[in-house]
Amino acid sequence: MTTDLPSSGLAALRGLRSAPQLDGDQARLLREELVPLLGACGWFTVGIMAPSSSAAVTALRELETALAWPTLQPGDAGEGEPGGVFLKGNQRTGLFQLRREEGLGEGILITGHDASDPAAEDTWGPLPLDLFA
């Protein structure tokens, strides 16, 4: 099942609890809108709400590969958390943390940071877990 994504694209995602399921064309259009916005930022934090730690780490690795980002390393929390999780990754520290978190939606939140151009900074999502697969 796919969810119609209005022509407003990324703006339509703001305030959603979970990312919509998108068909191939919708996902492609969303990536085409997102990538130039990310290009204006110097570094990123990522939040991933997922049903398991393996799903969260998979989404992170696909995101890193698709955008040619450096690979974040696990911090204090291990990758073996059972049940719903929230993964928070930070390019400045080079680390990600996982914590068990029930009752969240599902999706990826990306926050772009750039001290030289604060107007470029924003948070995008929730994006589908498989958007960068």
C-alpha cells in the first residue's frame, strides 16, 4: 500500500508520526527534493525510529552509503536492543546510540547543520526507512 505524497513533498512530512509508504516514483521525487537541501549543510544528526535495532542500523547504513557519508560507529549502547528503538547518530562525534523506545512511529529524521549558513539548517522527515535502499 502506498500513501499519496502531496506535491509539497518534504513539507507534507512535517508533523507525521510515521513516514508514509511510498511507491518508487514518489520515493525518487522525495530524494530529488532532499539531496540538494542536504548539500547545503556541513554536517548532520540523524534520528531513526524503527521496530528493531537491526532495522535501524540497516536504515543508517543505507543512508550513509547512498549519500557517501562517513560510517558512524556504535557508542555506549549496543546494536542488540530488542523491540522498538530510537537510533541517534551524530557526524560531529562519529557515533550513534541506540535506546529501546516503545510507542514511536517509524522513519528517519535528518537534521542538517551549518554554522556558516544557518538558513540552510533544517530537519527533514519522517522519511521511510527504505528511502535510501
